[in-house]
Amino acid sequence: MRIRDSSTRPRNEHKDLDYEPLLEGDLHVFVSNNSPLAVHDSLTMDQLVQHPFVFYNTNGSREIIQDLSNQYGKIKILCTSNNTDVIKKTVARGFANCFTKLPQFP
């Protein structure tokens, strides 16, 4: 599975600024314990994209959505939110899955 790591060098919309990433992270998927996906030891992207997702409403999430859509076709998005409790409950109740990047600390 190839997913562009947008944390290594975000798109610079402000040409006057220079910046470096502070943390890098791996992409993880969260599913409900009751999800049919939860019984698998590993999952392919082809399996994942058949199910709806909820995303945190950020530029990084939009880049992940765009990258996945480019590689696997349209992604089923239930909703996006800035409220982490809404995202957690949506996943826990089995309405959608969630991709997120978890930072790697040195």
C-alpha cells in the first residue's frame, strides 16, 4: 500500500515561509470492536475502502483522502469533524472507521 507521507513536507501555500516537520508518523486505521473488519489480523486497502470513514477536519486529513481517492477510487466519507468525541463515538458505535497518523517519538 502506498500512501504519500504528507507529514514529511507539507504543501507550502505560503512561499514566504520556510518550515520543517517536527514529528513523523505512521498511518493507522481504527475500527469498532463490532466491525466485520475487527476479526482480521491485517487488512488491505481494498478491504478498507469498501467501508465508510470519519475524518478529523484538517488539511492533513484532506491530503490523505485525496491520496486514497487517487489510488483506490472514491472513498466513502460519512462525515468530517473537529470534535474528537464525535469521531470516537462514530467509530465505537460502528458507523465508520477512522484513519489517523500517530506520531513516532525518538
